[in-house]
Amino acid sequence: MNKMKIGVIGAGSISDLHFQSYSKQDNADLFAVCDMNQQRAEKKAHQYAIKHVYTDYRELLANPDLDAVSICTWNDSHAEISIAALRAGKHVLVEKPLCKTVEEANRIADAVRETGNILQVGFVRRYDTNAQLVKRFIENGDLGELYYAKASCIRRLGNPGGWFADTERSGGGPLIDIGVHVIDLCWYLMGRPKPVSVSGHTYNKLGNRSNVRNLSFYQAADYDASLNSVEDMANALIRFENGASLFVDVSFTLHAKQDETSVKLYGDKGGFELEPELVFVTEMNDTILNVSPQTDSKSLNVAEAFNNEIKHFLACCQTGNSPISPVEDGITMMKILCGIYESASKGKEINL
């Protein structure tokens, strides 16, 4: 099988999971890297034996030998670079969120339709082995109709600062950064029902809490304690056309006892939790059972999920098949996220 020549645009922290995953694929050749910081780009090139180094993504896209790109840049550049890459004849894997606005998402979708190239949105939790296991149970009808989901992604101290805390570059805080993962995962497993309304709240009460001592947390490379224009936390109720609903709460910082990630879905024949540990809840012989399947990982295996995501992307590029996280799903997720921010701003439920 011919190797696809891959370029990675943006050499920040998330890019390593892309680099590592591509390097494990027999049908991929890490061919180019681009970052505005030339030293950082050169470091990645040396680390992963990449031939071509760029500081301007347009020059990278102009390379005729390049087949596909991963876009790992700030959220505010996702739309611009995705559209340029598609029109340059490249297939695209773009990190979540797809972009910052619904209008941008629609423009990306137009470019996908115009060019016929593959665009896969980086909803990496869909590619987790446990998520796919649960999906098979759902599709087999074992859990019945899924009518309610509840998800939390709580950091008590975890505002990365830098571009993550700059709403102009990020589009928002924990909702659009980490909330998108659990919202999308629930929506995907519920069968992607049409969202009809959202009611949300955002809070800016604690700031980035840079004063806290004795407890470390991840900080972006451009961390600046004086810059923080995003929400501390957000919550939302999402209603779907089929009557199902999803409640979510997320935070970068909160006076919580501990960090918490939970993903729970409930059907009329059974339920399950994906986080913090995979378990099914069902009934047999008029008895409620908690069933723990025997799997390699009890919760999300991040490296494996990225590896599965990259493998799927390459396969779609070579076969022309649509990815399981297509641009259309990116549009719907932007409608939900932007709707939540609008609801919080206006103090009322928003119809989508």
C-alpha cells in the first residue's frame, strides 16, 4: 500500500498525539510540519524525522507531494486553514472544535462539497475502544431507547491559560474545549438526534486562580496569568426532537473536592457509564445488575483513541468512505455550543 504523505499544522501539545499515531501507521509518512514558532517546528521535525519544515501553512499546502494534513492550531484558525487545505487538494483532519461559529462551519462544509475531499472532525472520544463497544450494544437494541444522558467534566484547578483563556483565539473556555468531548460523545451514542433547543449558564466567578499554591496543573506554552477572558464553568440542558435530553456541566476551575469526569446514558432496557469506569446496568430475573465487561481499559485510553482516529482517517482518505465524525456533525456541534453561549448571554432558552 502506498504511503500517504502527511503534514501537521500546529506543533503545540496536542500535536504529539497526532505525530505519535501517524508514526505507528504503515500507510503514513510524516512528511511536513508547520508552526509559527520555527524552533518548535524544527524540534518536532527532529523528533519525528520529518523532512519539510514550514512557518507558513500556505507554503506547506503548496507542496504538491502532500496528501493530507492534521490541523492542530488555535480554534480561530481552524476554518481558514481547513478551507485552504481542502481547496489545495488535501484531505483534512481538524482538531475539535471544528471552528468558532456556525457560519464558519457552514463555509467549511461548502468547501468539502466543492472539493470532494475528506474532512474528519477530531471528536476523538468516538474512536475510543470502549465507546465503540458500547455502540455495538446500543445498535443491537440491548439498552432500548436512550432518552437521557448526563455528563460532567470538572476541573477544580485547570485553566491552561494562554490561548485557551483568550476567547478571541479559543471561542470560549471549558465548554468549547473539554465540554465538546463529552457532549459529542453522548450525542453520538444517542444516535445523533436532532437538537431543538438549549438552555445554558456560564459563570465567571473565580478567574484562573493563579494564586493557588501547592497544586500543579497543565499550563499552555503562552500562559499569562493576567489574561483570562473565558468562563470558569458552564452547564446546559440540551433537548432533542425525539424527546431525549442531555445535561452537561464542565469547568476549568470550581470549588470542587476533586476533578471529575463522568459520562452516563440511560435507556428503557438498561443504562451504562463510560466514565469514570465502564459498566452496564440492566435487569435479569427481576434483579438489577451492574455488569463490568472485561476490557483492557476501564476508561478512556487517550493514546489508543488517537491511534484509532488516525487509522480511520487514513483509511477514509484511501477508500473515499465518509468518516464517522464528518463535517455535518461538526456543524451540529457548533450549533449546540454557540446556542449554549447565546442562552447564557441572553438568560433564556434558545431554539436551534
